[in-house]
Amino acid sequence: MTKLPFSFFSSVILPVTTLTLLSFVLSSPFLTHALGSGSTLAIISATSTVCGVAASQSTQSITCYRRTPIGEIITVQPDVSFSSISGGSTFFCGLRSGGYAFLCWNTRNSSFDSQRVYINSTVFLQNISVGDNQVCAIVNDTSNVNKTGTVKCWRGDGNINNQSRSDGDKYKSISSGFGFSCGILMESNRIKCWGNNAIARAIELDFGDMEILSLEVGGLHVCGVNSSGILVCKGDNSFGQLNVPSNDVLEFSQLALGANHSCAVRRNNGSVVCWGGGGEYNAMEIQGVFFESIVSGSNFTCGLTSRNFSIMCWGPGWPNGSGIELPLGEVLPGPCVQSSCSQCGLYPQSEKLCSGSGYICKPCGFNASVLTQLAPPPLPSAPPPSIVPKSSPSKELTTGLLVFAIVGSVGGFAGICTIIYCLWTGVCFGKKKVHNSVQPTITRAGSHGGMTSNNSGLISRSSTIRRQSSRAMRRQRSGTSSKHADRAEEFGVAELAAATNNFSLENKIGAGSFGVVYRGKLSDGREVAIKRGETGQKMKKFQEKESAFESELAFLSRLHHKHLVRLVGYCEDGDERLLVYDYMKNGALYDHLHDKDNIEKSSSLINSWKMRIKIALDAARGIEYLHNYAVPPIIHRDIKSSNILLDANWTARVSDFGLSLMGPESERDYNYRPTKAAGTVGYIDPEYYGLNVLTAKSDVYGLGVVLLELLTGKRAIFKGDDNGGTPTSIVDFAVPRIMVNELGKILDARVGPPQLNEAEAVELVGYTAMHCVNLEGKDRPTMTDIVANLERALSLCDGSHGSISSGTISIVSD
């Protein structure tokens, strides 16, 4: 392990290709917390300190409360987002959102001195686990799938821990106690333990071949839920910590184990029961309080209350304050992730708790289907077990028959409605009734069907990804442009000529995919941009103009998003084809970056890293809308800085849909092979250009080039001074330097070095761009992942204090 002094560009940022995977892993289906498991709460026993990941803030930072005679609130630096934290004896560690790094803090010092222990660009971490003086985490290695699921461990001082364990073993989850750790093996669901404490091997042998679904480690004991839903505890029982007071199937939803006690949350209502510890953990102080999660230190336990997400602690190690809410404010009940939470849905108040920067996924309960069959969980609002009357078998049977009757009636009614609809629409006889309110889909001869719209809600991300990688993309054809008259205004040639001073050169402001763009002012005073198709008699030229005109009109007449240029209207008169857009007062991003008049300007508004990142995020959101939320999805095919326009408020909007294509016709289609590759040199996807294979990842490549332009200030293709003026690709220029952590050497000098709170944000954009321009589309991130990274980068500019500014960093590499 190499020790390096800190610098702004020594850290490595999470490649966005794995954000979705990490989001799934971190949204654990069964919440269990103990002395050594990651949570949004952490206890550091020796210093009587409790920490939590803050809720309802733009940054999911860490705040701690240290128990002193007057109590002390400590804001932990750096002020960046964390997904989980875990506490030991005198220190605690936090896993950065995304899993690419973790940091630890020494709580014996008043300032909570911090140290970044791990950071890696391809080997990410999940399920961080702190024991009394060791840290372990499960590896997710994107460069070597065989290492995913293996475990890395460190000592409390940040150095590698040589605790004995098989490097080939792969784990679903891990937890740590006093001098040892245990985990659930991925393939067999058996428990395996390792460490310096001899009890580790004894516990492993006691569990034997038992299949365990959830595992937690305390001081010298371990509890786990077996495949029958029963809680089983093994290890030291000197204080009765193994004596579970009741053990019904699926009774407990969460566990928290301390040095000599155990606690659990009842799944039916969130109440807590504790045992062991010589009877000092009777939890009388918290009777009537219900909890979202709990976590234990050596000699006390804390929980996150359901009523207001505050923290409450109890036990002999927390005297005279048991049952009193700590002044930490709201704490997250789970990590904020960039996920659709399609598996089990969103946690209530998820968007508010994450302050718009992600979602909390609702716990699913156990994954094993056998457990669901054994005992379905009661409703969350059920009263405590002591006042719930048990149903007699006859009542259960009656209830079951009643449910069956209701479901059967609903099903029968739905069937009748289906038959009526089938007969009325003619669908059953090969006919289809199309309403004018539905965007028609034109199917090519010989295809297997058209893309259908899902009106029941947003399309799931998994199906979106499948569609993006599908084979058949086709140009939108909606008949004549008059079909769009209800969505866009129709203008006459004379009216638009008057608005542009007869299309004078003075009003010319650019060129688009099929013609010249003019600035104009309509008779009602509206400022607009008017794109006029080139007039010519050659049939080929006319057909190309017609195709681009129809494409833009078809797309923009049905797309409405604040990061797409809005279509005002059109004109179709003889050979004339004109499109009218909202006027973008601040022009194209390309001009601000590369126009000769702007090259030497250092006072431009976009010459700040925050503004450049905001522009990148605006554009990414527009493209994400095209890929994920337009039905069918749309591939732009010509993403470049000259097609990113800036309105009067400097909001970026994607423009020029003349080359755009519609989404796939069927799930069986994998890639679309258009007649010829289209795009702009320097931005065009090499996979698309070389193999004629088009997917949504082609737009990702173009955006990656734009990100590199924003970072370096150089054109997509430029003449390098260091190679005799030979044209150089910005990708070939920038990516090798980013890979060796030399991004700082190629940043645009007009913006200046990133400030303390901008350095990590700029790094994140750099590494995102690097992955966007991977040669193969399958290695590039999705637009959803890119948006998530850019949102995080912008939030760092807004309020972060950046990375750790002092101390020694251990850069770990394989």
C-alpha cells in the first residue's frame, strides 16, 4: 500500500457504469444492524458518541453527538454524501455514496481527525463493517468479475489487516465483532468467520451447514435468521445474549448486537425487544416507541424513531439519558440511491428525505420465497402483539374464502370488460382503432410489431435499457406536417420573411441539419429562431431537406422539456420548409468555448466550474428525457457543443433533431443499422461509425466529448502545438491524462484552478467523461447514471468543502 500526500487530483471517482448496481446492493432487502455492520447510524462506544447520516439535506453528510456533561454536536468533515457508516471502539468509518472510497474518523480528538483509507476507480466497496478495531468491506470489482464478492479488511489505523480468510470466498454480507468478522457465503448461504479471536472458528462450526439469510455479529456472539425464518444465535452466552425471548417465524425484521446483549425490532409494528446483558437492557425507557432501525455499541443501543426520524438511545452505557431524543435532527432511514426502487417500491417521504438527490428504497423483507409462504408479514400499522387476538382456524378459513371470492369477482368483471373492449375495437379480428390523441407508430413491412406506449406510469429503467440496446430504430413518420397543427403554429412564408428582414445575412445566426438559421421577430413581438431549408432543384437535396424537416417537426411537436429547444411552429409552402423555435439569447455552447471573439475573454459567465457543470447537467437531463421518458425513446445522433444552446437565463437546451431516430420496434431488436452513419467528426461514436451499429450509447459518446470540451476548453478536433500542428482528437488528448490522475494539467486556464469545494466536482466530471468515450457502447454509462454523477458534482460546488484537506492517504491497488 502506497502512502501519498493529499492533492486535489489524487483521488479516483466512481465510474458511472456501476452506479445502478451499487444502488441495488445498498438498498438491502432486510435491514439488520449490529456492533459491526454498516447503517445510517453508528455508535462509537469508548467515547459515547452517536453519529447519523443527515436527512432532508442536499448533501447526505454526517453529524455526531458526543455525550459530555453538556452534550456536544460535531459536524463531520468533509461535507459530502455518504451511503453508510459503522462504528468501532474509538473510531468510525463512512462509505462514500457510490462506494468508491471510505474514510475514518478518530473520535478521541475533539476535532474528529479524519483519514481517507481507501479509494479506487474500478474496485468499489459495499457493506462496510467496523468491529472493535478492524474494518472490512465487500468488493465489487468492475475490472475482474471473479473478485466481486470477496472481502478486504484493514486495521483501525488504516493499514491492511492480515486476518486469515480465503481470498476465493465470495460473500453476500458481512459483520464484525471483537477481533473477528463473519459473512454469508454467496453460493451456499453458509456462515464463514475469520480473525484473530479463536471464537470465530467455534461459531462457524456451531452454525455448520445451516443456511442463513441474515447475519449480525456482536462482541463475541453471532445471530442470524435461518431459511425457516427462525432467529438462531451462537457464541458466548455469559450474559444471556443468546437467549432469544420469543422466536416465532419471521417475528423480527432487524437485529442489533452489542458486546453482551442483543436487540431486535418486531416486524409487525417496529417495537424493540432486548435480551442479555444481565437484565440491564429491558428497554423499559422506550416502551411505546417504534423504530425504523436500530444499532448497538458495546454497552448501549440506539434507534431511529418512526415518528420523526430522530435518534433515541438506551442501556447501561447511556445512563440518565435513556429514552430522550438526541439533538441531531432528522437521520436517513436508509441510503439515498440513484435507483427506481422497482424491486419493493419507494420508502415513504423518500424524495423529501433525500432532498431531491436520490431515493430510499423500501425494505422488501426476506428474499426467500419459502419464508413468504410460511408467514406473510402483518400490516405495518398492526398494534403490538400483546393486544392482537389470535384468529381461530375457522376465521382464517372464512377470511381466505372471502378474499378468494373478491379476487374471483374482480377477475371475472375484468374478463367481461376485456371481451367488450375486444369486440368494440376490433383488435380480436386484426383491426385496430387509432385515436387522434395517440401518437401513431408506423411499422415497417416485415417487422414484428410496433413500439407501444406505457400509459400506466414511467417506464422502468431496466426495460428502458433493454430498449436502448435494441436493434431496430426508425425515423418517425407521421404523415404530412399538417397533423401537427394542433401542437405547433403554422406560419406563412411572407410572415417569416418579414420577421427576418427577408432572410438577410445580418439576421443569420447559424446553420442546422437541413438549412440556415435566422434570428427573427414575429408581428406579436416574440423573438424566434427560424431554420430555413436550403432551396434547390436537385431531387436528392430536396429529399434530404424533406427528411430532416419531417424528423424535427415530428419529434419536437410532441417533446416538451425545459432542456430541449421548444418548437414554436412551422411553414410548409411549395418547396419551402421552415421551422420556428424559441430564440436562445446566449447562443451555442460551442461559440462560448471556441469562437475567436471569446477565446481571450476571462469574464464570460461560463468561465466558472460551477456554471460549466450546470450546463453539462442541463444537457444530460435533456438527453436522458429523450432516452428514458420519450415514448418511443429517441436517439439524437448529433450531440455536440454547437447543438447545445443557452437561453436568456443560461439554461442549456439540446437542439437540432434533423438526424434523430425513433426507438426500437420490438424487444427482440438489438441494434439498429441505418443505411449510413450520420453525425459530426470528433463527436460521432466510433462503434457506430466503424460498425454501423447505433444504440443510445452513441449519444453518450457525443456528450462525453462535450464534457471534455467543457473541462479543457479545446475543440473536439484541434491542432496540437506539441505535435507540429497535426489534428488531434480531444479524446486522445484528454483520456490518457485523466487515467493517470493528471486532469489538473489539462483544465481550461480561462476558468482557473478549481477552488477547494470544486476540485472533487471537476474530478467527477473528468472521470464521467472518460467512461462516456469508451470505445464500446456496452462499457459506457447510461444517461441516468451520467445525470446522477453530474448532479452530485453540482452539489459539491454548491456546498461541499471538498475532499479531506490534510492527513495521510492510503491508496490501495490490486
